[in-house]
Amino acid sequence: LSANNESRGALVVFEGLDRSGKTSQCGRLVSYLEGLGHSVELWRFPDRTTSVGQMISAYLTNKSQLDDHTIHLLFSANRWEKRSMMETKLKAGTTLIVDRYSYSGVAFSTAKGLDFEWCKAPEIGLIAPDLVVYLDITPEKAAERGGYGGERYEQLEFQRKVAQHYKLLKDSSWKIVDACQPLYDVEIQVKEIVLQHIIACQKGKILSSLWS
Ligand code: Z5A
């Protein structure tokens, strides 16, 4: 996707169970990087602002019913509709901090019983993250953080299955961070790991495609 030695922004993805602290950590990290003078943006999937995203949002809030395969493909389409903008931003030197990505897509749909390889297929060719920060927490501990809300998937038994399927997706781009530590301790570790990856991308680390 990019020639060697070209400075670019880093694609940093946060994954983890519901209530693992992704939103809190992404927000803190972006403020920190902005303070250091980096060009950085906070993204999240699903991106509920697009028309596909609005269909996903209606489904997640139980306002509409969709076949499991259909909603899986919509989540994927929601990433594809942002793909070229993602590439443009990264090549222009902007680091993207992304709250959930393809790993959520596969872990949640396979937890419902869909085939693992079938779930991965529509994600092939999206941009591969430079770093996946997995905020590791047990479903029981996550549930203690205020309990789950009314959205689909926010149930203990289901979150247990999601955690099992996440483990099958771990590769060399993943860093596992213990998300049960106090917020500030998690933040310190996250900052250190992310800065290393931003520097590698500034030095021209090649941009690659996911699962191809
Ligand atoms: N989904 C899918 O099926 N397919 C896909 O392709 C994608 C997603 C992309 C919507 O996600 C659902 O879509 C999601 C997966 C599925 N379903 N579930 N479950 P979402 O991103 O919109 O919603 P979410 O991930 O559930 O976000 P969340 O509830 O906001 O969780 P979070 O971002 O990980 O946590 P948080 O908001 O930062 O923190 C939660 C609480 O814990 C809050 O009160 C914090 O103050 C507290 N907290 C955070 N960190 C700590 C620490 N370290 N100690 C103590 N307390 C803490």
C-alpha cells in the first residue's frame, strides 16, 4: 500500500469487551498526542453517522431486526466506506486512534454462531492496523463497571463467547494490556506502546492490508 521510507501516521486500534475502557483510553490518548503536537484523529466503529451506520445503530438499539449475516456485512461495509479516507489521512501523516475495528466484527458475529472464516472474508483488504491494543478484562469484572445497558450483546454469557473468539484473532500486531488496573495505570502503558508505533510509522513502516 505504501512505498518504504515514506513517513505516515499510525493506525492504532483499540479492542476489548464492552466496558473494558476503550472509549476512556482513546479519549485520553488523543488529548495526550495532541498535546505533544501530533496530527491525530479519534475514529470509532460502528461509525453511526453514515447511512449504513444508522442501520447498524437501529439494530443495536433493538429498533430493527436483521439476519445475522446481513448485520455482519453492514458492519463490514461501514468500515469499507471509510477505507479510502483512512488511507488518505494516514499517508498525509495523521495518526488514527480507532475504537473497535474488524476484530470486533469477527468476534461478535462468530459468538453468535457464524462461521469464523466467513466472518473474516469481507474484512480482507481493509488497512491492517499497525497496533491493536487489546484491553483485557473478564466479562464478570467488566459487568461490575455499572452493569450492562440496554443494547443488544450487553449480556454476560454473550460477552464470555466474544472473549473466547477474540483470542483466536490475536496476532503479532496485538499488545495485551491488563484493563483491570486503575485507569491511570492503563493510560501510562498505552501511551508508551503507542508512541513507539507512531515513531516506527514516521520512519516509513509499510502500510499493509488486513488478512491477505
Ligand atoms: N460490534 C459488532 O458486532 N461488529 C462490529 O464490527 C463492531 C462492533 C465494530 C457497539 O459498540 C456494539 O457493536 C458492540 C460491539 C458491536 N457491542 N457490545 N458489547 P460500541 O463501541 O458502540 O459500544 P461499546 O464498545 O459497548 O462501548 P462502551 O460501553 O462505551 O465500552 P468501553 O468504551 O470499552 O468502555 P468505557 O466507556 O471507556 O468505560 C466503561 C465504564 O468503565 C465507564 O464508567 C468508565 O469510567 C469505567 N472504566 C473505564 N476504565 C476503567 C478502569 N481502568 N477502572 C475502573 N473503571 C473504568
